[in-house]
Amino acid sequence: MPEIIHNRFSLLPARRRGVALLMVLLIVMAITIISMGFIARSDVELGCGGNMLLRMQMDQLAQSGLEHAKGLAVRPPYDIQGCSSFSLIEQQLMVAQSCDFYDVDVVRDASDYCTYNLSCEAYRLHGAEKIGMSRLSAQLRLDPCIALWTGSDIGIQTNWSIEGDVYAAGNVVNFGLPTHLDGDVFSPGPAPGAVGAHKAPGDLLVLLARPSVTATYFNPEYTVSPISSGTLPNNTTLNNPQRIWHRAGDLTIGHNVTVEGMLLVTGNLTIAGTGSKVIAGRNVPALYTGGNLVFRGASNVQISGLAVVDGNVFIGADSTNLSITGGLFAKQKIAETAIDASGQGNDAVLYSQPMWRPAEGHAGAMEFDGVDDYLQTSDNATRLQLWDQYTLSLWVKPAPVQKSWAALLCKAEASGTPPANHWVLQLDTSATILMVYHGTATSWDTGISLAEMANGDWHHVAIVRQADGTMVSYFDNLLRKTLDAGDPNQLVFKNRPPDNGNGHLNIGADRTASPDYIYQGLLDDIRIYDCALGQADIDRLYNMGAAGAAAPIGYWRLDETGSSVAVTADPAAAAIVVGPPENNEYWSPAAGGFFRSIRRE
């Protein structure tokens, strides 16, 4: 049988065709896999692009939400007026019919009433699910945010606290800690002792005007209810928040009185009790007074809302724990006063902060620095007039060195310029107390010297003009001197009383309150009578009693310790509307704001 010889090359073409096919398959598979990778990556990239677009849209929406929150803080809507925190406001739409929403939260900072903490969450609703959420939070400082506005100088007393910015037509001095004046100050002169910056008044006035609230203020949503009596007795409650409670004339508020809505007084408003409240209704001020706002013996008093005063704000040194939240706008001045205990209304304004000394005198006294401290009553044509007989009584503890002609008491014309001095009790250049009538350029030496008064003890001084015109002086309840016939001024003093006018009484200063004639030392228990007291009455005064049946026409115990009041800016509480419905004017003490910080949660 023939040998079969196998040809090793006989299967080569088939093998080559198989390899080629396999290579083609591998290439096709590679192309498919690569193509699928491209497709998958494209899908991922498209998904990422969509997510990035959604995130950008939500970020922009969150930023818009912060601007909305800023607007709520600066100009709160009427329906949330009076709220310090505008709780969560949910599902706000930027574009109608969209599925994109944001929630905002506006909360006032507990440590700084002009600062708000804002937060915003933007998201897209996919069914009930929130997707693409973007969260931002920020701290907003209202700028400016006025807590106190006055038309005069301001002396921030030791126990006063102002949270917010201040506008003053005059100088601003902070006698307390810097934190007691926590804001910017807009005033013509410097404002030492403020936490914020000092700015020119014009910087504020171009942004914010004084609220246009007058005695004719009205709100069409409110009913005007008259108050017929000049006194709201203790425990009175006027609690209809849709009323403007209107008093034509003066009004005095007693203890635990509550007024809700708006209190409008055309005359002076005196708050003399404890625990009273005036709470603004929605879109109206808390109160307006066409005269002065006076606190006398008031404590734990709360005013919530805007307080507008066309006159002065006088805060008695016996008034404590007063709170005004919203804003206080006084057309004239705000000042602390020493109370006139005679009931005649001659409270004396403190100038340049004479110091209360509770451990001195008889249950307290007042110290004058001899530089610029003094007290001054309001100008009045009928009060504190010495027509004929009179008595001046006071306790003194002077410094051993005094300025020439340093004045203890002085009654002057409103202008305070010559011949405005009517009478003055002062130390002359030889350090002797004189009683001087400036209308006649006549003086009487009382025989009481500075040397015997300035020995570190308290001394009582009394000057009396008797029924027949005779002048008498007492020192520590002992008769010191009687105007004798040999005195060349005898006829002047006997034949006429001191000149009188329509001016004020200065305590511790002369007619113009010039620093050249300021008293240095302590004074206590100052009394003025329009009658002549005898020895028995002088003895009673010396023993800190009442002068028999005689009642003083001016009496300053000077036993107070100083007032305490907190004035806090709050645009929500102070937001108001004025004018008829077709011409509403919205007002807030904040003109704008700036973000101190913004962060992504």
C-alpha cells in the first residue's frame, strides 16, 4: 500500500480565513465596546451637565431668596409687623408655573438687634421629593437702622442703652460704656464712646426722613376712639388693637395701664406708674404726642412700636427699667431730669451729667464738677416767681476753691442775656454768699462765707425776705444776719422783690450757664417758697422736716440714683402706613442693609 504523505501546508488557507474572521470579530467587538463607552460617557456627561445646570439654577434661586429675606428685614410686610423673627416662609416661586421653590428664614440676632440671621433653601420639586437643593445662610446688618432721633444734643446717661443707630441735630456724648451706644452716630460734631462709626447728618437724611406722623395721623383700617379724661387710672386696659386712642390735651398714665393699638395725645403725655404698656397695632405707631413725653416715677414700662414726640422726652431720674422697642423720634431733646417734688412741674434737666451720689447728703445728693455741670428747669412765665415774700433753702457741701461768682441758684430770662438775670444766690469774689437782684444791680451780703461751708461737712443755708421787705439769712438753723438800716442797699431790697420773667431756674450755674461761673461741690434738698418762713420753720427744714403748713413752689430732693432706659431699633415693630388707601406711605427706621457674611451650608 503506498505510503500516505501528509502535506503540512494543505490546511493553511482555511486557517488564515479563521484567523481573519476572528480578527474581524475582535475588531467589531472592540468598536462596539468603545462605542458603548462613548455612549455611556456621553450619557454620564449629559447627566452631569444637567445636574450642574440644575445646581446653578438652584444656587441662583438661593441667592435671590437671600435678597428676598433682606427685603423682609429692611421693610417687613404689613402682615408680620411687630415680629422680631419672620419664621419660615415656605415654597416661594420665582417663576410662575415652575417647579422651583425656595424657603427663607429671617431671625433677629439676640445679641444685636440691628443684625438678622438669614437662611434660604432652594430646590426643585419632583413629585413630593426635593431635588437639587442649594442652601445659603448670611448675616445681615441693617444700615442705617435708627433707634433714636433727636433735634438737639444728646447725653447718653450712665444707665441708658441704645441698640441701633442715632441721629442728632447737635452733639452726642456717651457717659456710659461704649456698648451703651451700639451703632453708628449721625451728628454734626464728634461722637466719642460709640461702637459704630461717626457720620455726617446728611449721610442719613438722603436715605431716611423723619416719619410723617402728626396730630392728624390716621389709618383707614382704624377707628378713632376719644379719651375724655386727662388720666388713665391704675389697671386700665384699652385693648382693642384696631383703635387709635385719641386724647385732645394732656394725658397721665398710672400703674399697670395697657394700651393696644395707637395712643395719640395732642398735649403732653406723662407716664407715672409701674408696669404700664403701650403696644402698637399692625401698621400704626405705638404713640404720638404733640407735647412732651415725660416719665416720672415710672418703672418697668414697655413701649413696643414707633414713638413720635413733637416736643421733648424727659426721663425722670427716679424712672427705671424703661423699654422702647421700635424707635424713638423726638423733635426736640431727650434728657434726664431731677424731679420737682413740689408737684409744680419744675423738673430740672441735667446738663453735662452732674453725678448722683446716693451715699451723700440726706438719702442722696448731687455733685457738680465745677466745669460744665448744672440743672435747668423749663422756661415758664408763671412758675418759680418770687413776687414779694420768699424763702430759699438748701444744703451745701462745696469744694474749698470756687470760681469767682460761682452761682448756687439763678432765675433768668429765657434768653439768659443781660438784663435777664432776675435774681441769683452766688459766691462773690471774696467767697461770701450774696443775694443779688440784677434788675437793679443790687446785692446783699448774707454773712455766710465759703470757708465755714467748705470744711467737709454738710451745712444748711436759708435766705428769707420778710413781709416788711427785711432780708434775713440763716446758717445751720441759726440766724446769721439781718439787713440793717446802715446797709446802703436796704431800701432797694425792702421796697421791691426780685425782678421776675418768663425764664428758667439754673441750679449750680448763673444765668447763661457759663463755665466761668459754675459751682463745684454737692447740693441737696433745694426748696423755694413764695412766703417768708420763721425760725420754727427753719428749724424744721434743718431737721429735714416740712416747713409747717407752707408748701414749696419748687423742691428738688436730689435723692434719685439715675434713670435706666433701653431704646432698641426694630423695623418690624416700627413699620407704619400713613395716608388713605390709594396713597399709602410705608415707613421703617431702616433704609437698607449689607451682608456681613454669606456661606454655603
